[in-house]
Amino acid sequence: MSFPLLTVTTVVPAVGAILTAALPPATNTRSRDRNKVVPLAFSLATLVLACVAIARFQPHGARFQLTENHSWISQFGIGYSVGVDGIAVVLILLTTVLVPFVMLASWHDADPVVDDSGTFERNRRTQGFFALILAVEAMVVLSFEATDVFLFYVFFEAMLIPMYFLIGGFGDRTKGEDAKQRSYAAVKFLLYNLLGGLVMLAAVIGLYTKTHTFDLVSITTSLQNGTLHFSPVVENALFLGFMFAFAVKAPLWPLHTWLPNAMGEATAGVAVLITAVVDKVGTYAMLRFCLQLFPQASKTFAPAILVLSVIGIIYGALLAVGQKDIKRLVAYASISHFGFIILGIFALTSQGQSGATLYMVNHGVSTAAWLLVAGFLMSRRGSRLIADYGGVQKVAPVLAGTFLIGGLAILSLPGLGPFVSEFLVLVGTFERYPALGIVATAGIVLAALYVLVLYQRTMTGPVKPGNEAVGDLKARELVVVAPLIALLLVLGIYPKPITDIVNPSVNQTLSQVGRTDPAPHVVNAIGGGQ
Amino acid sequence: MTSTGEAVQFWVLAVVAVGGALGMVLCRKAVHSALCLAGTMIALAICYMAEGAVFLGIVQIVVYTGAIMMLFLFVVMLVGVSSADSVKEVLKGQRVAAVVGGLGFGVLLCAGIANANLHSFQGVGAANQAAGGNVPGLAALIFTRYVWAFEVTGALLITAAVGAMVLTHREATEVKQSQRELAEQRVRLGTQVTPLPAPGVYARHNAVDAPGLLPDGTPAEISVNPTLRQRGQMRHLGSDLLRRMGELEQSTAGWLGRKAPKPRSGAELARVESEETEQREVESK
Amino acid sequence: MNPVNYLYLAALLFTIGAVGVLVRRNAIVLFMCVELMLNACNLALVTFSRLHGNLDGQIIAFFTMVVAAAEVVVGLAIIVSVFRTRHSASVDDTNLMKL
Amino acid sequence: MDNLIPVLVAVPLLGAALLLCGGRRLDRVGHLLGTLLAFASFGVGLALFFSMLGRATDQRPIHDHLFTWIPVNGFQAEVGFQLDQLSMTFVLLITGVGSLIHLYSIGYMAHDEKRRRFFGYLNLFLAAMLLLVLADNYLLLYVGWEGVGLASYLLIGFWQHKPSAATAAKKAFLVNRVGDVGLSIAVMLMFTTFGTFAFTPVFAHASQATQATLTGIGLMLLLAACGKSAQVPLQSWLGDAMEGPTPVSALIHAATMVTAGVYLITRSSAIFNLAPTAQLATVVVGAVTLLFGAIIGCAKDDIKKALAGSTMSQIGYMVLAAGLGPIGYVFAIMHLVTHGFFKAGLFLGAGSVMHGMNDEVDMRKYGGLRKYMPLTFVTFGLGYLAIIGFPGLSGFFSKDKIIEAAFAHGGTEGWILGTCAMVGAAVTAFYMTRVMLMTFFGERRWVDDAEGNQPHPHESPAVMGIPMVILAFGSVLAGGLFSINSSFVNWLSPVTGYEEGHSPLSTTEVTTGTMVVLVLGVGVAWLMYGRRPVPAVPPLGSLLTRAARRDLLQDDFNHVVLVSGGSHLTRFLVYLEGRGLDGLVNGIAALVGGTSGRVRRVQNGYVRSYALSMFGGALVLVATTLLMRAVA
């Protein structure tokens, strides 16, 4: 048996989480830093493992690679089966890349309280924060790897627990009514996702009663060779059960209202973790489970879902324009972007789905860059209200510049990563549903509006009172931002390595759904475009 | 069909049993309830015997009525013989719901019995005779077919006995105080240093429920047993009694040729009289 | 007279016992009501024994008695210890079991 | 030689990267570095130009494929450059005028603390603009298209501390984005129709597509062009864009970027030629804008805004010409190039005036400046003569050709268009004369500014003067040079195609007509502003004047319909989100909470109450059992 690379990739952060939590509480600056360096080291080790995985992945090889299969609960055919296709391996890489940056950006977010005499409050809050992040990482990675529906379900749900504590326990507002708001947000997050998970559990059980296995590969195989057949009613019901959970997680309009609360109340780092990492499991699962397990139902419901995603694109963008709170603005922007991702997935074209996968990566990186810089700004001033800022560009030009680049990525400026994916999604949608494609395209104007309005209100104009002392980015913060921006540029200019990995998997997915791209209307034009 | 004798006996006993049961439920005082239940149980014991379950009938009387009901009475004594439920029901609608539910339940049970096919009673006479009597018949079953259940029941009984002991036993956590220590404690706390006064002993009264009179003639409530006091069973010395006591003392003194004690003050008498008036008014209301 | 009347009697007694459990507050009386219900059952069992012409019903009644004895012993012990701590034998006073 | 094309883009891009990421170390040499790299790019452009001249006409276009950008099955986006005569023209214009303006900016921005960043942005603009004109497919063109938009955004908002500048920058970007939507949709339509969006295959197969598709693509491209080139109805940003430093106005908002729309239409000639409806829309847009811009130009007292109106109007001419089809493409580009010279020259002159006047832009506070700024006066005057179409100067050749082509369009449409163009020429003469008179002639009208500083009008330094002189030469000579032997037509026609127009009026008649309207315009302006002293406070004016001062109410329209409508919609949605969606969710939560609060009272702690429910349960069980037996 070969080296269990995927298992190790998820075990390393899990072990890191346990170890970090077990470290003795900090008593001085040195031990405090030690308690943060240890988890950071684990997240970097995970990143290395993910790089190894993507290096060993062969784009044109078998469907699922690096597979491991062990029986878990044999009575119900539940197995520990992991394996990655091109989409999963890319998303694992995204997750493992972002987590160290999130940690580094959140370096002081959970620092222990120090009283006047310099004595550290002795508790495990600080390392708890980092341990929870590692726990989330481990679970997210395993969700991406799982090829067993039940295994996926378990970790899809389990990741709510550390996320709940991260949102509820570590917001930037800790007193009185504000703390109440935070706990409201955390509970809302939990309840929404639990409700989704509950419906999905019913669908998972329903799936088992029809298939008598939880193994994705064997189900899809028997679906394809005709040995398994769902009646349309059953298939539609199961599809909706799965889709509901993923639509809550992703989140799809109108199931999105937990996201602004959660992102608004959490620290900037945790907000990035929510939108850039955890929510991706929802969109990924649509590709992996909804489409592959229920191809017919996917085709049946695709138009309805597409309409919802287009509504989400426009609605999220409009609401982003109307926000007074920076983090809530970013949250609504994310809702708009998730609309694009889901649009790409359910357009059922290879451009759309490759675009959606790329979009997940790009959205993760760009939102991380934008929101983390915003977080640096907010940590300096201690306010999340746009109205409290103004003229920051004058006092902190580098901060303003990086913030602008992050924003330009969000509004899909060509040359930066998100443009590639957004255009692919739009083209993929337009091919099949021109009207929806055109309406969605209007979203790019609104994206420019909320990004530039935010930039104008916070960064330009005369320096607002209270902003004079806002300092420019420090070395640690630059270390966070610079690589993310570099990554955005690379993804925007040369995304080929990633599309090469993703394309074969997308094609396989589409062939399972039984959809091919619409041919160009002028048939004898040059097919490949070269 | 049964004999006429049994029918007569049944109707008599049924009335007794139901009456007892109703009495048990309706009596306010626990001790009355217990007595009513004992009556019902004896009635049932006779029913058992009439139905050919001689052994059970005897056991019912000896064990149930004799032992278990006595246990009940002991506990009633511990808790307080006279403790009675207040008439007021605190749970809204509980009584109505209980009675309605009970009626419904009864109707349902009776309907069930009425619908059942219960027309050919075989009687246990044959079974008893086959085994040579009711007791040997039961014994044969208990020690053969039901021996396992019997053993388990035995274990249960022992466990229950031990459990009861554990529950009621109070561990002596400190050394019992000696008389000297108690005396010192009394002096230290400055409460009642002297022994408590004895209850009044008068020729015409049972002794313990009447308070003794202090030298100034007032009744000393402290001289009566606290249990009686708590139950409100202390005898109040009425004004006429006090008056007659005074006269008695006077005549005794005269007869013995001693100096007569000072007559009771009018104020004292007036106080007692006013108390008595109040008491009467309360009772009349 | 039909022996089925014993069953009606048992049903009546059982119902009275049940209602008693619901309306009385004194724990001891409550217990007595439970005993009454058990006795009613015993009467029914003995009658069934007569109906079927074998002794098994009586055996069950016998076991019921034994178990009832055990139950009474433990129950009364509980009442006594509750009385010691709360100075009351009313079941309404032991109402800590609520939100 | 071919592999020099990427260098053309890479050089200014490198400059931008160096200057923007280099930090304070480069503050002292940044402007020199930026200018040097711009000139280097111009040098490369010249080398490529001469190499192209050395080849036969059909050998001239060259192609350089760099790498595959986005490969997804049928969707193959390439990064490849195409250099033909059209691109070459633009490359020379962009790098040439761009270099001069870099040079000018050294003087103009000498005292600005963020000068390094300014040159970084300028280099970024050059790179993006070159990418735009060199791309060999629409998606790469789109990259350049948005890139110049970004550079424009950054440069308009360069003085970010001024809220008006920040707002203007945002507005420019947003309006451009509306146009970008058009370009996106056009690319998508091309992809679904042809399976590709590279120039060569799309143009080759254009004839096989349906009329509706071609019209759609054409109209979407027109929308994009409207956004970028400030054509009605997306013109409103250009006036506000004058908030940027003047060199920016000269380079981006006069000479190069705003003409990208004309480039796009000309480049897509193969599509427009097959879509008459789209062409009709184009000429209508062009004609309307040329009048619209001219009217705005007449009313503005801000010298830069007056010039901005003029720019709008002149681009209207180009779009009109481009919409006329093969008879107009060449002249559109020719006017574009000559306009690039004289309008850049005019803007630099305006900048020079402002430089000498403490950044005062109100022409009513100028007057008689010709004595103080002789060089500026001369160069500005030459540009003025060129733009009004004074015989022999650049504008004369290019604009007359367009008017002629408009008449040659034929039919009633031709007459209408020709008349519009003619009227436009008259108004142009009027407002440019007005600018000239108010600025350089008459009494001095300047007063102390708010801080009590008396302006000391003075000539600008040589580093600013040289570019103005060179551009003035261009304004005078370019038109003539291009017209000798129809050299420009011959140069460009292989790419855009060319047809001789058959005008109902002869060339002489048209020229005479334009001369007449020119004299008319100049005369009226002289009567109004030359003979009479100019009042320092603007008179109320007619309704049209007042509307023109407000950009012909375009902003008011936008404000009422889009801004306030949009903000109401947004507020409504925020309310809906809070009360509707969240209200629903919270309502359900409150319902559950309330119900459980009520239900939990059942758990009252009374044993007897529990016993009652148990008894009830037993009751139900017995009843059910009996009922089942009865039923069975």
C-alpha cells in the first residue's frame, strides 16, 4: 500500500489542533508567540503536503487519484474512502494556502489580556483560536477528499462546531449589546447550517435506501451503466435535499441571511475563513454530489437555480452598495460572487464549470486579500463603520494601494484572477441561457460601484478626524498581503496550470450529467479558435 | 354461575370494598385512609377465599393487612397522625380532569370486560384437588415452574429491605453530648437553665395535655409536650377553671390553717376571658 | 351471579385508586391508592385463575403481593427521608423538577 | 523584428511596476525613468514602423503569439499580438504623444509630492493602451480596454484629497463599466456564434452569421465605444474627468484613450459593414454627440471643460465617420490622429496657462494673456486654427473629408448627417474662438484668489514648452502630409478597406460651405466676445446656455433616474432584507421560542400533573386497543 498522502494531509492539521490546544497557556511574550508559531508551522506543513498532492496528481489520469479505501461501518456500507479529482485537489490547495495567511493576519486577534503589571491572563483562549482554525482546516480538507457520501456528511456538519466557536468567541466587539449581536450571529450561523444539514441527512438516508451504499464511485458507476435507476420523483426529492444544505452553506439567495451577520461579527480572519474556505465546501459539493448523483434532477432544476443565482448576483451587489459596515459589505459582495459560482456550476457547460472552479479559487484569494487589508485598517481604528474612515490614502498609502488592488480583483479587473473565472462563467452561461448571461453581466457594473464607493469613502478625500494616526502596513501585514496579490496576478495572467488540472474533471462531470457544450452557430468557423 | 351464598357474600363485600376505597380517597386524615384501606383489603381477602384462593386470602390478611398496613400506620405516626390534606386544590383543573378521566377509564374497562367472552368459568376446584389442596398446588407451581421468578423476587425483597435501611438510616456524625456538656451549653446560651416545669396534674384532668401553672398563676405552655402543642391539642385552662382553682386553694388553705394565697388578680382573669370570647367567635364563624 | 362481577369490582377499585393517586397530595395516601390499584389487579388475577381453571393467576397475584411489599418498603423509606429534609409529606412540595 | 512587439508593451509596464513598487528610493529619479521608458517605447515603435514600411503592403501585418491564456475546451483565449497598419498608427500616436506628455509632466508635476506615482500611472496607461491596440483578439483587447480604464481612474483621481476628483474618477470608471458590459456581451456573442473571438477567424466568417447576431454584436461594440469615447448616452464622465492633472487630460482624455472607441469600431469594420442597423446607430450616435459636445463646449467657462466638450464633439465626428463604413474609416482614423496632435497641444497650452495662473481654470478670470505667455499663445493658436479647420492646417484636411463622406452617405440620411457635421463645424469655430478670445485677448480680468495671492502670469519652462511646440508642428503639418498623394488612405486602406464616396456635392462645394460656416462661427464669436468686454460673472444666458452649462442636463437625468432611483432601490432592498428575509427567519425563531415558552409550562414540577398525563396516555392506549379490537 502506498503512502496515505491524503489522510496525512488532513491528519496533520488535526494533530496540530490537538497539540496547540494542549500547549501550556502563555505567561509571557515568548510563550505567547510560541503558542502561535506552533499552529502556523502545522498549517505550513499541511500546505507542503497539499503541494505534494497536486504535484503527484495527473490531470489526465484516473478519475479519482491518491485513493484510500477502508471499511468503517460495514453494516451500512460506510467506508473511509478518500480520493481527489482535479477540482478537489485545487480546492485543497486553496484551503491550505489561505489558512497560514489567515493565521498570520489574525496574529494578534486573540492575544491574551495583559494587565497593568504585565501579567498575562492565564487561559487557553489564544491557542484555542489557532487550534480551532486548524480543526476547521482539517475538516474542510477531509470534506474535499471524501468520496463516501456519509463520510462527507459527517465532516460537512462537524466543521460547524469549530466555526461556531470561532464566530461566537472571538469577534472584535466583546462588550454588552455587541457581544449579544455576536452570539446572535453565531447561533444564526449554526441554526441555518444545521437545518440544511438535517435536510441533507434525510436525503443521505434516502439515498442509502435506494442504493445500499454510500460510495460515490460505485453509485455513479452503476448510474452510468444503468444498473441503478432513480424514479424522477425520488431523484428530485433527494437532489433538493442535498441542494438545500449546499445552498445554505454556499449561500444561495434567499438562504444567505446568515452570512452578513456571521462575517460582520467575526474577526476579519475568521470572516475570510467563512467565505473563502468553509463556504467553498458548499459550492464544491454541488459539483461533486448534486450533479454526479442526480444528473437528471440537476438538469430539471438547473433553470430555477440559475434564476436564483442571478437574483443573488444582483441582489447581493445592490445590498453591498447600501451597507454602512465594511465587513457586511464584503459579505454581500461574497453573496453576489457565490451567485456567479453557482451560475457557472448549473449552466452545465465546460466553460461555466471550469470557470466556477476557478472562481472558487479566485474568490478565495481575492476576498482574502481585500478583507484582510480591510481588517488591518479596522484593527487600527477599532471601527467597522465606513463613515468613520476617510482620507486614509493620505496617511497610509501602501494600505490604501493594497486595498485598492484587492478591490479591483473583487470587481474582476482583467489581469487579476477573478476576471478569468468571471468571464468563463458568463460565457458558459451565455452559451446556453443568453438572457441570464446578460443580466448577470450587469452585475459587473454593480461590483465596480460597491468597490469604488467603499474605496472612495474610506481612502480618498481629506483625512477624517480620528484617522490621522492610522499607520501604514507593518512587515507582518505585508507578508500576508504581498503573496496574495502576487497570486492574484499569476492567476490572472497565467491560469493555464490550474485549468489544465480542472478541465478533465469538469469534462467527466459533464459527461456524467450528459450535457455537452452548445456548438458555435457558425459551424465551420475554426473550432478550436486557433 | 355461583351459589346464592357467594352472591350474597359478594354483594355485601363489594359494598364494603368500594365503600372502603371511596373512604380512603375521601378521608382528609391519612390515618383514616389507612383504616379504610385495611377494611377494603380484608373484604378482598374474603373474596379471594370465596374464589378458591385460600392461600392468597390468608396471605392478604396476614401480610398485607397485618404487616404492610401496619407499616403504613407506623409511617403515618412518624409523619404525624393528624396531618391532613388541605381541601384546596392548587393545580388548576386537576380534580375535574382526574374524575372525568377516571370515569372514562372505568367505562372503557367495563366496556372491555363486557365485550370479552367470559361465560364459561371452569373454577379452580379441580386444580386444587388435583394437587391435593390449594397450598400444595401453589407450592408445586412456585417451586417448579416459577422457581426462578421466586428466587428473583426473594433477591428483590432483600434488596428492598437493605435499600429501606440505607434510605432511613442516619449516620451519627458526631459524639453524643454528655449531660454535663448539655448543661454547660444551656448556661452558655442562657435559655432554659432549670428543668422544664412539669405539666399541671389535677384530679379532674388527664395530666399531660394541661399546662402547669406558674407561681403567679399563669399557665406555662412550655410544660406541655411539644408534639401536643404542635398539634394544637394543648388543653386551655378556661376562666372558670382558674376561678375554681382559686377557690380550691382558698378553702384548702383555710382547712389547713395556713395563710391564704393572694387571690388572682382581676386583670389576669379578664385576659383569659377575652381570649375565650375570641376563641368562641372564631369557632362560630 | 356471574363471577364476571368480580372483574367489574376490580375495575371499579382500580379506577378509584387511580383517581385517588391524581387527587390526593399526601404521599402516604398516594401510596395507599397505589396499593389499592395493585389489590384490584390481584382480584382480577384471582378471578382469571378461576376462569381458566388453573393456578397460574394466583401465582402471579402472589408475586404481585411480594413485589408490592418490596415497593412499599422502599417507597415508605423514601417518604420518610423526604419528610426529614422538607418537613412535609405533600407531593406538591417536591416540585423542583421543572424548568 | 517581430518579437519586438511584446517589448513595446513590456517597457512601459516594467516602468509602471518599478515606479509603483519601488518605494521612496525612486522618488528622485522616478519621473526621469518613466519618461525614458516612454521614449524607449516610442523608439521601439519607430523601429517597427520603419521595418513595416520596408515590407510590401500585403506583408505588412505581423503576428506574434505569446502563450495560451485561458484554455477551456472550446474556449481558447490566447495572448497574441497583431501589428498591422491600423495598430501601427495608434502605436506611434500613443507612444509619440505619450512621450511628449511625459516630458511635459516633468515640468508640470515638478512640485507634486506624489510625482513618482504619477509617472507610474502614466506608464501603466501606455502599457494598457498599447495592449489594447496590439491585441489580436477581443478578450485581450478587453484587458487593455479595462486597463486604460483603470489608469484613467487612477489619474483622474490622482489628487485624491479632493473629494471632487475622487468622485469624478469613480464616475468615469462606472460609466466605462457600462460600456464594458457591452464589450463583454459582444465577446460572448462572438464566442457562441463563431466559437472564437480572435480577429482573423471572426472577420473571416462574419458573413456566415445571421443578421440579428451581427447587429447584436455591432450594437454591443457600439455601446462599449460609447462608454470609452464619451459618446451619447455615456458621455457624462468626460467633463468631470477634467479633475485630473492637465497632462492626463491631454493624453488620456483627448489624444488617446477616448479614441479607443473609434479604434474598436474601425477594427470591427468587417462586422459593422455587414450590419447596417448597427452602422445607422453609430452614425446617429456620432452626429448627436458632435452637436451635443459642441453645444456644451460653447457654454463652459472652465477652459478644460470647454476643451472636453470639444473633444466629445470631435470624437463624435470620428464615430460618425466610422459609422459611414468604408468611405469613412480612413478619415475617422485620420481625424483621430490629427485631433491627437492639436487637442493634446490645446490641452497642454491650457495646462501652461493654468500653470501660470495659480491653477485658475475660469476663463472669465483670464484675458489678455498673449503678452505674458507668447509661446503658449502661439502654440495654442496654431492648435486653434487646426481644430476649426483653417485651410492648410491638419483639421482642415481631416474634418472636411468627414463632412464630405457624410454627404456621400447618400439619400436623406446623407443630407441630414452632412448638415449636422456642417453645423458642428460652425459651432466648433464659435466655441474655439470664444476660448481663444477669452483667454488671450481683451482686458486682463484676473483678480486676487481666495488667499489674496495675485497671479503672476508667466511663460512655462522649456521642458513644458518643447512638447507644445512639437505638437503645434504636428497640428499644422500632419493633415497636409497625410493628404499628399492620399498617402494615409493608401497606408490604411488594406486594413480598413476604402471606397471613394460619391457625394452629391463636389469637394469644392463642401469646402466652400465649410469656409462659410467657419467664418460665420468665428464672426459671431468675435461679435460676442471680441468686441465687447467679457463680464467676470457669467450672465444668466438663455435656457439652452444654462442647460449646456449643466452638461445639457445629462447629469441631472442620471442623478434622478440612476443615482436616486438606485439608492431608493438599495434602501428598499436593505429594508426588505432586514424585515423581509431576516424578519421571516427571526419570526420563525420567535414563534418557536414563544411556543416552547408556553409549552414548557406543562412541565410544572408537580408529580400529580405528570401522573395525570400518564393516566391520559393510558386512557388513550386502552381506548385505541379496544377500538382496534372492535374494528378487527
